[in-house]
Amino acid sequence: MKNIEKYSRGYFMPPVKSLKWTEKEYITEAPTWCSVDLRDGNQALIIPMSLEEKLEYFQLLLQVGFKEIEVGFPAASETEFTFLRTLIEQNLIPDDVTVQVLTQSREHIIKKTFEALRGVNKAVVHLYNSTSVAQREQVFKKSEEQIIDIAVTGAKMLKKYAAETEGNFQFQYSPESFTGTEMEFALDICNRVLDVWQPTADNKVIINLPATVSMSMPHVYASQIEYMSDHLDYRDNVILSVHPHNDRGTGVADAELGMLAGAQRVEGTLFGNGERTGNVDIVTLALNMFSHGVDPKLNFDNISEIISKYEKLTRMSVHERHPYGGELVFTAFSGSHQDAIAKGMKWREEKECQHWTVPYLLIDPMDIGREYEGDIIRINSQSGKGGIGYILQQKYGFDLPAAMRENFGYIVKNVSDRKHKELMPDEIYDIFINEYVNISTPVEFIDYRFNQNDNYETDVSIKINNEVKELTGTGNGRLDAISNILQNTLDIDYKDLVYKEHALGKGSGSGANAVSYVGFTAFDGTVYWGCGIDVDIMTSSIKALFSAVNNMISSVKPIL
């Protein structure tokens, strides 16, 4: 790539070593979550949400379990002002939920913000101004002290208007573009704001440290957060918050390491919607915690419904490979993956495992409303016998012998490859039925009768070329007797007969309750399989044998 000399690192490391966060293994408790979907997320939409859509989205956020929701910038537009007034006047804000509004450090904006908040039960008023070197020099053309004066003046105005307005208010300050700000200056400006607000245990203040533009690797952001956490004044009465963006694709990592470094609160959006590459994705953050056995205090147990509402209201799409939410994130097409998942699921059932340890699946998809059938194992030309057998067993109740699964696997893969498409479970079922089950040509089984003697003498009725024949034979068992009859009558030869039977559960669609599988090796070494389904287990085994014989005859001999 050209012009590499144009770029350099634009962040600032803390002036002292700040690495205590590295000693922590994982996040032990959920932060306070604040959704900024209705402000930060909404302003990033090609078509911002209407009032009605915002109200519906607000209800979605309540269903997920958010207790803090940023509802907009009420002084910025009439739509946002009206939205907030509607929430307040129609009593749509639950008692345990706090709304948050954003304001710049300008008096007419702060005044209108408090007009919009009049009568609110609880609200966070979020004051911000930009502090980075680039913003100070290029946008505002102000000195550090002048930038501090903007923040301090705004902090004083918040106190003034809060005292004059009906409602309960908590203050929040963000040094916007924190990641491009010298750490000593970021600390200074935050402490100067805190000096104005004088937080107490009963009236805590939020200091929010946004990665407005993600500029570093996540460990640098964590060290910046730890430095601020260690050196902020009034620290016991400060709620330290992070607001990572995803410019470098590390928003989730920034938030997670930021929490290890002392952040108690996270601002983000569902599925990471937001300006440019987006905000941090709270769905991923929360379910990452869930995968470690830590309650995230948010509810994603029906993630498909959440995605449906999200996509309708935002006109955005959740990517197929999006963590947890994507259509394909639990899906295995690879044969080895499918085999491992199928065996892991069986192991879990047999061992009654307390903890989730299934290979390739970080969490149990059912815990967030996904289904094993169709969500986990899907079949295409890359699939293997384990996955194909799993589909048949889980959805239709067929527990094929291992060698038969392999045989069927090749057939299914060939169909998928030839059609160049994924095969749905019902298509796999149809292939199985057509290839193996109750095959009646060229030799049709009609009936049988066992005679009561020591050598299992058996009479069997078959039809060949529309001619019914009554045949008799013996063997060391009932199925062996019929096998001998077929070999002698049809002049065929096979060996190593394999047999398996079980009750047929789930939705086979046959109305039957027994299934048998028969396989054998022909004279040329080829293995043939058949399956029989019937209400009577012995009849099902006979039908399976006839199916295997018919498959062999159709492959190696002309129809009789």
C-alpha cells in the first residue's frame, strides 16, 4: 500500500504504568448497561426512526432489560424533543428505568434540554465537549484552558437548570474524543468538572470515557481507563463509564478490557449500530459474559424476535456471521465439525453434564431461542455422515448404523454437489426414504409365516414381474431363513449381514413405530443397505432386507 508515511499513532499512553487489569482473568459481574440506540444509533441510520418507530424501539429495549436508555438530543430537533415529552407525558418510562439525554455546553441548548425533561422521574443529563489535540487545534482553535472552561461552564449550567426544573437528575460528563487526548489533560478536565458537581454517595456522577474514534489496540485503551480510574477525584462517588466505537474492529475487546480496568458502566447499541463502523455491540458483550457463567442482567432468550424487530425499525441487517445473532453462527457445514457436534450432544445426553462443553458451540443455542434442527447442522456438499445422521435422528428419529450413515452421507453430498445447493431437512428425509425405505422393486415382499419347529422353517410370499411366488426355506433365525430363500431363489450372493432395529420416534411421517436397518456385502465387496418401517418389528426387518436386496439387484443385475 502507498502513503504509509502519512500515518502515525495518534493516541497517548498514561504517564504511569497502568497494567493491573492484566492480572484479571474474566469479567465477574455485569456493568450498568446504557443503550444509546435511540440517539447514537438513530443518528447513524440512513432513514432515522419516526416517532412511532422510536416508541416501539423503546419498548424493545425495555423487554431486553435495559435500565438506562439514552433517548436523544432533545434540543437538536423537534422530533427528539417530542419523543422525550411523549415518554414523560404518557408515563411510558417504568419507575426503575432512567432515561438519558445529551447536550452540548451551550446555554440555550442546556435550557431547552431541561424544558424537555420537565417532570421526568429520573434522568441522566449527559454533557460533553471535545478534548483531543486534533479537535482543539483544528475545530475549536482553543487552548487547553479554554476547552476546560467550556466544560466547567456547562457543568455549572447543568446544576443551575436542574435546580430550577421539576424532576430527578444525575449528571454525566464525557471528554469527547478521549482516545486522542493526552491523559493528563483528560484527567484534569474531568476533575475540574467533578469539582463543580461535588458528587456524593447519594448523588453519584458518571464520567464517561469514549473511544469516539478507536485509535489503539485494546490493551492501550484499558491502560488509559485504568489510569483515569486510579486518579479521578471523588472516585468512590464516580461511576466510570466507557463508550467504545468500532473503527478498528475492536469495540467489544475495548469494552471488555475497559471493564477489567475499572469501568462500571458501558454505553453501546444492539448489534453495534452507530456512526461509521458503529458502537460497541452490547449483544455480543452480554452473551460473552453469559458464556462464562456470568449473568449479564439482559434478556436475549429470544434473539430471533429481537433481530426481527431491530431490522424492521432500523432498516439495517444483522450479518449472517454476526456473533450469537447471525443466522449461520451456530451452523456447521463441515463434516468433521458436524460429527464432533453430534457426538458432543450425545455425550451430554448420556452423561447428564452440568456444564456446557459441546465442541464448536460456545453456548447452547436453545438458551437464546435458536433451534438444533436447522440452526446447528445444515447440509451441503461439504457435510459429513455425522451431521447428516444427526439431522435424521434429531428431526425424524432414525438412528442409522455407523456404516449406513457413511453410505447415506455420500449420496446426500452428491445430490447437494450436483444441485449446487444446501439441502433442507425434509429434502434429506425424502432422499433417505427414496434410497432405502421399503423398496419393493424388482422384488416385492408380500407376506411371511414362520412354522413352529427347531430350524426356523419359513414361508414367504413375493412378487416378481407381477407374478406371486410362494417360497419356503430354513435358517438359524427368522431373518436368516428369509435371507436364504432370497439368495437361493434369486441366485444372488452376499455375506456379513448387519442388522439393527429400534422404535421409531419423532416425525417420520409414516405413522409406524418400528424401524430396522439391514446391510450386507456383495460378491464384489460393495456394501448395500436397506431400511424397513412397519408397525411390527419383524416385518420391518424383513422389509429392510428386501430393500437392501433390491438396491443390490438394481445396481448389478437386470430386473428379473
